[in-house]
Amino acid sequence: MTDIPDSSGAKAGKPAADSSLRRNWAKLKRNKAAMFGGILLIIYVLSALLAPVLFSGNPSALNLMNSLEGPSFKDPLGTDELGRPILGRIIHGSRISLVIAVGVVFVGLICGIPLGLISGYYGGKIDFIIQRATDTMLAFPGFLLALALVAVLGVGIKNTVISIGISMIPLYIRLVRGCVLAIREEAYVEAARAVGTRDAKILLRHILPNVMVPITVQTSMSMGTAILFAAGLGFFGIGVQPPTPEWGAMLGSARSYIFHAPHVVTFPGIAIFLAVLSFNLLGDGLRDALDPRFKL
């Protein structure tokens, strides 16, 4: 038996898709907060990609003679307790944060989407097992779960990504499952079943494309959360380890000097704040632009 043919041809589908993209882009452009977040995100990504160009020196090189110096022409953001330039460490630290954010989202997507699809589509015992495991993970606050996993796996970038990524998996499972429960009752899914289309093809061709909008929004939010969680782990000294320039670790090592040299904690904190803000604002804008239930 054959699958149901598409109701519109390739020529008709492409202009419709282009029109939808232009309409969504127009809605996104009208959202000033989202555009501000997008600009911040572009600056953040460019600083990560061009870090060796923007700051060619070694951000971990010690210079105890210049420790805790305030902002100056030579060091625009001052130096830390070991005489290292804060600007250079923030710029190079953006690469670490970006790697962690992308890695965490990858772990969440690669594990959460398949489990959410299977749980929502098949239901029954498999849904019960997946959802009870999800409930168990959600019983712990996300940061505490990541903290416990790092304590078991050990410190370092790799284990930080794995730990925070695992804490994100339940969010994707619940999100995808909720969408699938509604979509699987649609007429086109029932018709695909009626003509004998395999379940795998129904999930990948008919259901998955229709849950990409909420997944896209959640991905943007998760990246901001991942940066915040990684900074928290670094602050407690169990995330990325010195001398690697990571924003949370910078805050943790400088907290003793908050009154004597406030610039040491102020600028890394601002970097974390702006990075998380950019992802959250863009995520809200994408939700408003892509979800037809929201109108600007």
C-alpha cells in the first residue's frame, strides 16, 4: 500500500513555505525585545568565534604585579586577583559557554525527542514507564540534579555538559509528548495509519515536523539555562576548572574581593546576565512569531 500523496505539488509548496517564512520573519522583526536579544546573541557568538582575534594574548597568563587593577586603557575591564585581563578571559570564556550550551541542548534533544515521540504516540505501558522515570527526574530541581550528577561523574567540561544535558531531558520529553498526544488524533495521521504507513515514517514525516516550533523555542530557552547552570557549577568549583576562563569560575574565584575590587565580579556577572537574557528574549520572540496562537 502506498502513502497518501501530498495535496499540493512541489511548485505550490515552495512559495507557500517562503510566504510563511517571510510572515514569521516580519512578526519577529516587529518584536523589539526579540531583535535586541538576537543582536546580543550575534555579538556573543561572534566574540566566541573571533576570540583569538579580539584578544590574541594568553588569557590565563599570570602577572601578579598587576593584580586587582581597575579598568584602564591597557586593560579596559581591569585585572583579576592573579593579574589576568578580565576582558580577555570574558571573551575566551564565551567559547566555553557556547560549547556547553550547544552540547547540553544536543544531549537534551538527542535523548528527549525520541522518548517523547514514543511515549506520546504509543501510550500504554511504555508511556507509563517513560513518564514515571520523567517524574522521578523532575522531582529534583534541575540545578540540584546537575549538581548531583557532576558529583558522581567528576568535574570538567565534558562531565558538565553531560550532567546539565541529562537534567534537560525531562523537559523535552514532556514537551514533545504533549504535542504528540494532540497531533496523533489529527485526520492526516489517522489517514496515514489507514493506508498502512509504518509508525516510524508517521513519526518522522507527519508528527515530528509539527512539533519543531515548540522544540525550537525550548532550545533557545535551554541554552540560556545551560549557561546559567554551568556558571553555577563553576561558581561552586565543581564545573569547568581553572585556569580555563569560564564565567562562573571567574565569579567563584573573585568573590573574596567583591568589596575591595568589585570590577572582578561585576563584569563576569554582566557577561552571564547578557548571554542568558539574549537567549530568553529570542526564545520569547520565536514563540510569538512561530505560534499562530500568539499575535503581536
